[in-house]
Amino acid sequence: MHHPPGLLCFLDQAAPFTFAHRAHMNNHILARWKDVNVDEIKPLAIRNWLVDLHDGEDYVWETCSKIAGIMSLILSFVDHDEI
């Protein structure tokens, strides 16, 4: 399975992540973004995807907010480490 640069590095160093975080990573984030390079992920695309999760797949906003928080951690990590 191909992952964008940075996502695997983040996952390798994300030991403190809970089971729920890892489930969101596998079930939502990697399912959507696994074939997209990190530098191509744009805020509007993330926003639209989260709205689709809420409206199209009936996830509550609390779940979407948790997923957004994980995405923020990933993108901050990637930006900070310039992966």
C-alpha cells in the first residue's frame, strides 16, 4: 500500500495515539488521502471531505472534529519536519 510522504513517518512516531485515533487514521484518513502527496492536501479539500463525512456518511460533528484534529496533527508534523 502506498502512503504519501510523511504519513508513515508520522504513524511510526505516533505511539501515544489511542486505538480510536488509529481507527480514524485507518478507516477515514488513509482511506481518503493514501494516494495523495501531503503537499497536495489543501485546507478546502479537507473541509469538503469532512462535510461529506458528516452529510454523506452520517458521521456526527464530534467524530468529524476528532478526525480533523488528527489531520491537523499530521499536517503540523509534516510541516514542522519538512517531510
